[in-house]
Amino acid sequence: MVHRLLMHWRGAQQSDQIPEMTAVLARDLGELVLDIYVLDIRGDEPVFERIGSNLLADGGKGLVGEPVSDAPKTMLLGQALKYYSKVQVKQIPITLGGEFEHDNGKTILYRSLIAPLNNEDGESAYLLGAVNCKEKEE
Amino acid sequence: MAKSVSFEIYSFKNGNWMLDSVHDDKNMAIHQGRMLISSPHHIAIRVIEESYDDATDNTTSKIVYKEKKGEEEEKPKKKSKGKSKQKKVKGKKRKKKKKKVNFMLLVISFGGISLGLLALLAILMSELG
């Protein structure tokens, strides 16, 4: 999933520049849209611009328009975005996997992607995130 | 203490190696590297494994994948070396032939001169006596 979204991100690039958010989201992302989120990084603290329905169902409800610090660390979204500042600084896609103790008591393995996005003026304005997960077998 | 490993993809652009992306999975990084080199915007790709050891505060790095466009084009050059060898062999044969021809010409001309001298001697001998 992370790989497929990264390929969409690259496919939306003009030459090798950071793609615009609209160019990435305009692509046929299929079921990927359920697992992606977008952060608006133009303010002091990034805020959720949009959140896919799978992530909304996993602790993301009511977070659109809210700062990233509001995302619970015991939920998938809170874990997936914890390295967003690295992407913001380096302006490159970064993938990271890990595990955490979910709010429901289960150990969750996840793989996350965060990639930079520009606005229509070519300014660094957003971060695109995606995450998939599975329960760790005991 | 933990040892963290990441895989950094570098692309060669405008005379510099530029960081393209970072991954925590080797297979994914190499797969991405292969995808990148097949696109027209990248001429050379490297995937570098970066290992950081918390205990020793040491970072080690090694190249785990590298690809450069035009590598295949360089190979025929090696073949062309073979061709040049063939040319050299042909050149040697030609030189040998030339030497033979020159030697034959020398023998013929030497023979002609000696025949001429003999004829001259015969004339002188007959006149003298």
C-alpha cells in the first residue's frame, strides 16, 4: 500500500519536483484513499486537512481541522505521523514501520509513509500520509 | 541498546548525489531504486544502508544497490577492443605481405643487376681476348 501510494506520488511529479497536492489526489488512488491523510503545514503546528475513512474509524474522528498533537498516540493515526517533522525538514518521502500497543490492548504492526506536497504556487504546504497495519500474532 | 537501520536512496543530479527518499525496509528501497532508474529523470541511483548503533554512537554506511544508465552501452566498447585486435592482426598480415613483395623486388632487382654485370664482363672478356 505504502509502495503504491509512493508510486502515485512519483507519478504526479512534474520532472522531479515535489508534486502538488491536487495532482496526487486527482489520480485514481482506488482504495488507498481510505488509508491516507493530509496535513496542512502552513501554520505553527500542522493540522489535519483530510483523513481517510479507515483512519477516521481508528481514532481519527473529529480530527479534521485539528492539530496533529490531538491525535491519540495509542491509535494508528497518532503513531503513523509521529515522524512528520523529519519529512517537513528534509522534504523527501520517508517510510517507517513499527509496532505499538493499541488502545484496544492489541499489539499493532504498521507501515507508514509521509511525503511532502506543494500547493498550486509551488510552496511546501502539505504532507501526504498513509498507513496500513495488522495485528501482531502472539 | 538498539541499532537502527535505514535505507537512503540517492539520485545523481547536476553533478551531485541528492537524497530522494528514506525507507526502513531494504527490499522496498531497492525496488524503489529500480523504479527510479527506469524513469527518464534519473541517470544514476544508489541505495545506502545507514546503521546507527546507540551504544557506540557509531554510524556505518554501505552501498547495497547501485545502478547507472548507459552501463550496457559501455559493454560494447569492450567488444570493440576485440574488433581493434582483429584490425591489428589484419594490419600485421598486410605488413608481412608488403615485406614479402619488397623482398621479391629486391631479389629480382639484385638478380637483374648481377645479370647485367655478368653480361658486361662477358663483353669485356670477348673484346680483350
